[in-house]
Amino acid sequence: MSFFQELNRRNVIRVAVAYVVTGWLLIEVSATLEETLRLPEWADTLLAFFLILFFPVALFISWAYEITPDGIRREKDLEPDPAARAVTGRRLNRIIMVVMAAALGYFAVEKFVLDSAPDVEPETRIASQPPASGTPPASPDEGTDAPNLSIAVLPFVNMSSDPEQEYFSDGLTEELLNLLAGIRELKVAARTSSFFYKDKMDTIPLSEIARQLEVAHILEGSVRKGGNQIRITAQLIKADSGFHLWSDTWDRTLDDVFAIQDEIAAAVTDALKITLLGDIPHATPVDVESLELTMQGRFFYSRRQPGDVELARDRFEAAVELDPNNAKAWAGLVPIYWFRRFGLADPDRARLAAENAVRLDPENPEAVIRRGQIHAADGEYEEFKAAYLRALELGPDNALVLSIWAGVYHRQADVEKMMEFSRRAVQADPLYLVNVMNNATYAMQAGLLDEAEAFVARAAELAPLRTKRKIDEAWLLTLSGRHRESLEILETLPDEAEVLYHRALALHSDGQLDAARDAFAGFAREIGQASHDERIVQAHAWFGDLDLAFQALELAIEANPAMKSSDRAWTFGPFADILAKDPRWEQLLEPAPDYQEYLLESGDR
């Protein structure tokens, strides 16, 4: 008898086939349940390792032992019995057939049911009930249906052994987000809102995240980086059902990171069946070390802990020194060197960075509008206007562009357009605190107190301890006639200028006139007696001291001529309503020129 016949006689071949089919089925089921059970990345590898390890053990057992009606017996202890062996063979054949049927059934369901799932239908409207604990607040609006072609790129998980590599996983997430945002036909949730869920994805269901961000799909993944080697996994998920529409893994070198980004963008486009009007955007390769420094710079700039802005500046500077064609690093330097509040203002360097960013990446709406802000400050009004219009054309759904445009209309006193663009900015980035607080402030000035209340409540969910947020809440209560509640909040805050100012208004509204005067005197001392602060005008108007209010207003206009031309925000709102009843008001008003005149910092992130 040949060796092959002996293997067949002892049912070794049947056991091998059954083992391989069962092992394949176990691995496939494990991969499918990996996301649902939140198994670690190495779970599949461990299962495959043990299956391979025990394969020769199973073959040895099938060679040395045999299943009989009396149980499992050693082969050498059995008398030759062809009939009994035939019964055992038929049993093993039936087991193989059942396992293969299960495997084929699973393959059919995965291939023809899950993979061919219909396109995503619009999400149902956001419900009015409060969000679950630990989730961000729902939109103050009634909510909008999530469009089919919409996606949120959630922060990729850092799977590296070194926690310091987190900048790379965050940076790759931003790169993918920006790349997908370049697909005009696809709505992409803004970075700030997507990153709100960092470290929360284990506790908040993906369907809830998608509902909050008003998207139909989620792209998530993980990054493992060791030296020059990277392992990237990514999966595209249909939010309402949790089905995986596509997933893949890349084991490459760091030099391949740009190609991987392109492959992911192409895969998402294909999976969502997007009909493109143009080509799929491609990642722009730069020096790999410069890329890593840029990722670190953006990580520090976004984190904003003490000293982080300085670290961000150093990383961006090092990045452009290594690769002067790194547009993202140049763009990262612009706000650091332009805005005085960081204490690093250097207008000449800001101009150079903005010019390089736009020259290297002329279709980056944020770089274009940053350059426009500098044009405005330099008095280059035609260039300023062209840059702003171009930025809006390039980024009609870009939250930064929209928030800055809301500021433009605020200074034009165009209330309708101001609110339109502010709402669009919040819709584009619903969990970004600055946009939410801007919208609350604009709504209060416009007299839309119900809308303001909704956005003040959202800000309270996002930043319950922030002083500026509490001041906004107190001011809303004062405007609503709830002076005592306003004072309860303000009494818990330190005696800083803004707090003293609002405390004076609330005290006066509550009839505590002497206390209001004392609070206002404290405010005046804080800002300096010679100050031409508009809040002095507003406080006198609120107190009914119109002579003092108009005197202060004339001094403010003299100190800031833009108030007679481009900065017209003071001409509407609760204080303007008081002053407008006096005949002197009309004498101060002059027709304002168009918005190209100039623009102060506004809507900055």
C-alpha cells in the first residue's frame, strides 16, 4: 500500500481538508467581528498563528488515532475493520460538507449582500431629545439630512509603541481629510469637529458620531510607525448600518505615505460611486523629514498648551528650511507670525510665509484668505477683495473662510449676510468652539435671542469652564431681562475688565445703580482712563447717559477712523437702538464703502 493510500485509509487527508476550511472560516468571521467586538489589530494574526501551530498536531492525531463507535482509540490497538473505517470516513465527509457549505454561505453573504449594499440613503433628521452622556450637543437648528456623499475622517489611532508618534497619526488624518476635501462633490466634516471624538470613539457609537457631524460615512483607521516602516489600516463604514464598504492595509516605507493617501482617496471615491467633474486630488510629495516636522507643527498648534505655539513655529521653520517647497509648512507659519495674541508677531515673516503658501498651493482656500488679511492690513484693497472672493470660490464649505466672511459682513452691518455665513461656518464645523461662540455673539447683537440661547447652550456643553463662554451666557441673560441670574454667574468670575463691564450692565438693569457705577469705575480703571474703548460708549448708553455716550463715541471715531467707513458693527445692536433715538445719531452716520476697504482680524482659529 502506498503512503498516499495509507493517509487516505487513516482519514488524514479528510482531517486536513476539514481543518483548513474550518480555519479559513474562523479567520473570516474574526475579521468581520473585529470592529464590532473592538478586537486589537493583532487578534487575527494570533488566531492564524495558533491555527498554523496546531495543524501538524491535528494531522498527527488523525494518523495515530481513529474515531470509533467506542470512542477515540489508538490506531495500533485496533483490529483491521474496513467497514468501521468506511463509517468513520463517511462521517468525516459529512463534516467536511457541512463546514464547506457554511464557508460558501458566508462567502456569498459577504460578497453579494454586504458588498453590494445599496447607496446610503439620507440620514433621518436629528432628534430633539438631548444627546447621550459623553456626546457633544446636537445642532441648535432642527438638523439637516446627511447627504449621501458625505464623510467624516476620524482621528487615526496611534498603534505605535511610542506614544510620541501620535503626531504622525494625527498628521496623516489631516492629510487625508484635506485631500478628500478637495473632491468638490464630497462633503467632508471639518478637522476640529472630527478631532472632537479623539479618545472618545470607544464610548460613542459611530452612528451617533455620524449623526452629530451630519455625515453618512465614516473613514477610520490606525497607524503603526517604527523607524522608516509604517503600517496603515483604513476602513470606510456606512454609518447607519455599520457595514464596511471598503478596507485595506498597507505595509510600506515612510516614502510611500503620499501614494497611500492617493490610494485611499481613490478607494473612497470608488466605494461611494462619486461621479467626478474633474480628477481625483493627489497628495503633493515633499521631503519626508519636512513632512514629519510639518505634522509635528500642526499637532502643537492645534493642541495649544503653554509653549506649544513656539514649538509649532520651530517645527514649521525647520520644515521649510529642509524643503522650501513645503506649502503646508509655510501656511502654518502665517497665523503664528501675523496675530499679535501669540506674542510672536513678525509681519514681514508673515507676508513671506503667506506669499510662499499661495505660490506653492494656489488652490488652498485658507492660505489664500490669510494672504487676503495681510493685503487688507497693507492697504492693498483690490488684492484683498480678489483674495477673499477667490478663497470663497475655492472653499465654499471651508469653516475658516466662512467665519472670516461672517466677520466681513459684521463690519458692514449686513445682519442677514452675517448670520447666513456664521451659520454656514457652524454647519461646516459644528463642534469648533470659536464658531459656536461667534454665532452666539452675532445672534445677540442681531436681537435673535432664541438662536443665541441655543448656541450659548452648545458652547456650555463644549467648554463648561471657559470664562468667555460664561460671560456670553451672562450677557444673554441680561438681554433677556433675567438680571439676577446674570449676576449669579458674573459673581463667580474674577474681577477682570470684561467681567466688570458686564457686571455693571446687569447691576444697572437690576436697579442697583450705585453698585453699577462702582463696577463701571473698576472697568474704566482696568482699561485705562484715556481709553477710547467702544464699551465705554455702550455702558453710558445702557445707563441712559446719552451726552456722555455721544462724547465717548466721537472720541472713539476720532481714534479709529475706520468706524466712519468700513467698521460699521457699532451701528446695530441693543446699544445702537438706544442711541438711534437721539437726533445726534444721524449726524454721526455716513454711508460706508464696500467691504474691500479693510478688515480687522475676525473668525480666526
